[in-house]
Amino acid sequence: MEQSRTLMTAQINFIDERLSLIHVPLRVYTLIVQPTLQLLYPAPHATARDTEAQGHNPEHAPNGAVTDRKPWTKSHAFLNISITPIECSIVCSKILADEYFKPLLCTIPEKDQASISSEEYVAVSVEGEGLEAGQRVLELTSPLAMAGISIFFFTTYFSDYILVPLKSRASVLRALEERGFAFSEPSHAYVNVSASHGRNASSSSLSKALDSPSTPPPASLPELQARTFSLLSRQKILPQVHRKLRLLSLAGRNDLAGANELQNGVTKCIIHPPKIFSLTLTKTEDPSLLIDSDALSLFGSDRNSLLLGARNDYLIPITLNLEPLPLEATGIVCGVSGRLVSTGASNGGRMDAVEMRYLSTARGAAVIVDEQDLDRAVELLSQGEGGLDVTELG
């Protein structure tokens, strides 16, 4: 069951699915192409367990076989596949992660560090209008950051999604309620689970420093932002600007014919991945894609009718390799977005806020800004208190 509450024009829902987070280094990416395609395109005749794990009820043929008449684009409660210069990152049902990826990842040498999170997650969807994308990132993540809740954030064509630890669900509810989001939650909807370790052991010195009771939570968003930039600087996590990568945020047609045509293009993107590619699927919305504009040709001559969205609104990614941080590190999304969305000082004056989107991955993040805002974004990240050394890539 989903919980929801409309605040102004925003609809907030918990998606009822236990999710896993998969990290695959690019150097072994080819090993997971086949299971990724199996994850994307469920077999016409699957077991009842497989079909139910993907978030819908199976239909039984006369011979007892389980059939699935829904298009592949509607087969998952929540699925995100992202390929960036840092990694391939997948968020999917825990059941399917264990079935398709766990046996394979166990065969990859430990030095390559492919992994499935032991932590279970749940996704929160945010649908609505009224705020720019960057302001939504800040408004949604700030109460969670102030409450010390680790999150992953996905800006898609239609909605925003926040991935939170399942064990933190009650804390998420409380933090959002205190900000004004009210939930009417049935008593059975919350599942209490014991704490589990994240990507890096919670006993690591960095994790202890982040969770140390001697360090009180930040008293304000400016303090949280300052702590975030100080942490990034200490860990030598520097933003990298991919100025020549021009991304597009698009939606895929979701009628049956469109889904079949879209499958061909998505398959090509999985087999021959663009430098940046992100696909988000849910049961309630059409497919959402973030893709290198140079890769549109992979969708064939019908791409203009197949993919919806402006073709000249280019977006530029600024990536952060967050591998030195544990999964449970908090405040990163809010701290970085706050620096860009809040107006900043420049040469004694004030700078306009940057319009931005955010894409979290297992070991990194991409701050995605409008092409015309790129120089201002670089200036905001590099100047002021705790400014970072921004690297320009070709």
C-alpha cells in the first residue's frame, strides 16, 4: 500500500518494494550486460515468483503457465539503470537483484569491487509542479539531511525519486511531517528491520567520524552545506565538468508499439553504452531517459516520435566520485544542491540560482545543469567558503 499526501501541488508516495543498489565498475561492465537485459525484459513465460517480484499480478494461461501482458516498461515498481563515467549503477527489486546479479557478482574478483548492497531501500516518489527542479531537490532533501538520513536522489522527466534505507522509513516520515508533509500511514505499512552495513563497513574510521555522537547535527542549512564541502575537500572529492557532453532529458512513448520500438534503442544503449545514460521505469509513469545527445541515433529514424522532449535544451553533467564515502554518509545531495540553488556571493554581489537536476548512483553523483548555467555553477562550486577545485574534462 502507498502512503500519500498532497502539499500544495506535490504528491508524495512510498513505493512498496524492497530495493537493492548494485554497483559495477566500468572495467567489468560487459559481464553484466546479459543479466541487465534479462532484468529489463521479463521472459513471456516467467515463474509466478519472478512476475510478482516485479510489482504486478501474473495471469495464468490454460496450461498453467504464467503470462505477462504488460509491456516491459511497466514491469517494475521502480527501476533505475545508470551508466556514468564513474560506474554502472542499478536500483531494482531485491528479489531480482539476488536472482540476476548476485550469482554473477560472486564470480568477479574482489579487486574489481562489484557489489550488491546488503542494505535494503525503499523509493519515495514526488510528483507535482510549482517549483523548479533544483528547488525541489533542496526542499525535499533538506529535512532528511537535517535529520541525518542518508539518501539517493533521482530527477526524472516526470517526477523526483528519493531512495532511503528501509530501516529509516519511520525517520523519513517523521522528518517530512515536521516540515509540513503529513502521512496517513496504516500500522502494517511500516516494516521494522535491523540495521545492516552499507558499501563500506560502518566501523570504518570515516563512518565513525560521520556518526560520532560528539558531533551534533547541523543547526542550519548553511552549516550543513559548510560541513558537506569540508568533507568533500578532506576526502579529495573534486567536481569534474564534462563540458563536451550534452545531455537531453526525454520521455519514451509507452503505448505497446512505442514500447517495442523503444526496446530496440534501449538495448543498443545497454550493449554499446553512451558516456552517460540513465533509464527510470515505474508502473505509473512513462519511461524517463537521460542520454548523451550524440547517442540519439541509437533509437533509429523514428526517434522524434518515439522520444518526447525538447531536443535543444542541452544539459551538462558535473560528476562527483563519492567512492571514499560510506553509503550512510548524509547531507551530500542537500549540501551540493544548496550551494547551487541558493543565491551565492560573487565579487561582492549576488548570483542567480542555478537550475539543476541530480542523479545519484551507487558510488557517485551527477549534478546536471542547463548549458547556459554551467559557468555560474562552476563558480559557485569553486568559490566561497569551502570552495572546491573543479576539474574541466574534454
